[in-house]
Amino acid sequence: MKKGKILFLLGLALYMSGIYLSTNWVVTGAAIGVTGGLLMGASTYYLAMKN
């Protein structure tokens, strides 16, 4: 459960910073935002597991 929360928070931070950075640097901000979205999506696997 702890791994899922950490991945979710890290993904959320990357996603939000990617949105902010895309106002100045489009390609870099988009890449960071996509990476954050992927981490948030991967965290749902760990959050859904009931160990």
C-alpha cells in the first residue's frame, strides 16, 4: 500500500509540474506530464491490490 501511495504522489507532482513547464517549454513539459500520468496509472495497480 505504501508503494502505491508514493508512486501516486510522485506521479501527481510530475504531472502538475509538467503542466506548468509546458507553458514555456512545450516538449519538456509534455514529456514530464506524460511520465507523471504513467506513474499515476501504474500506482493504481498497487493501490487496488489488497495484500
